[in-house]
Amino acid sequence: MADRIGTLVANTVTSVDVQAERIEVLNRDGAAEIFVRIGSTAPTVASTDPATFCVPAVAGAARVFYEDISGNDKTQTVKLISSGTPTYSVQPL
């Protein structure tokens, strides 16, 4: 799994595990859009799938995700992809 702060490799899925029900994905430098999906399915660049979300290519742009998870294990897998190499941050809230 990748670090919670890093730089994406163009057109390559990066997975980050986070233990939280609420998660923020931040585009730190705005170099390119970041496409995000929570769970085991990988997102694709410029996806129109309703389960894939876009964090705009704007420095400081963010999306917050909330999944109601029952049980003690609150681990979620966040999958990221971009056509460029933006820096990102994935944080529990």
C-alpha cells in the first residue's frame, strides 16, 4: 500500500488503506485531476462511472468520502489514478 501523502505515477492505480469512516482526498499541487474510488475496484482516468469521483486539478481541491461501516475494522481502501503526476494526501477525518 502507498503512503498517505505521495505523488501519483501517470495512468497507474495507487491504493491507500485508511482506518476511518470519513476520508479526505486532497490534490496538493493541482498538477492534474485525481480520480478516486473507495473499495476493491480500480478507477480509470476520466471515468464516467458513478462510483468514481474526480478531485479537480486545482491546488488544495479535496473530496470527502463517508462510508457507514459496521464492526470494529474501519479499514477502507482508497484507489487513486491520474493522467499526470499530482501530489496527493489521503487522511482520516
